[in-house]
Amino acid sequence: MELTIDIIKAAITEAIRETKPKATLTIAECVAYTGIGRDKLMELAHSQNSGFPAFRVGAKFLVNRELLDMWLENITKEKRVL
């Protein structure tokens, strides 16, 4: 396989993308990140009183990663049951 400039650019772009975490997570990514089940995360996302850091973009929920980490820390300190 011959290395072309396009292949090298694509490899560098992918490497940069992998090293910088996204600011938001989808619910599926949030499941993998937190270990909390999809149904529970959807329940939290729909609840206005949960404090869960989710917002909607059209029909899709996104979760702010930085706020999610703080939310997880707070519920752990409070020893809350979800």
C-alpha cells in the first residue's frame, strides 16, 4: 500500500479526534461511559428535577461530559439511589 498525502492526513485527523474527548455524549455513549443502564438514563434525561445534565437537539438527547462528571461526583457524595 502506497502512503499518499490523503491517507496520512486522514490518519492524523483520526489520531487527533481520538485524543480529544467530545464535549457531549449520546445516551448510548453515556451508558458505556457510566455503566448506568439506558432506560435509567432516559428516565433521568426526561425528568426535569433529576439535575441530570442532558439537553435535546431535535429528538436526540445529548449529555454534557464535564457536567456529567460533576453530577456523578455529587450523587456519589450524597449517596443517592437512582
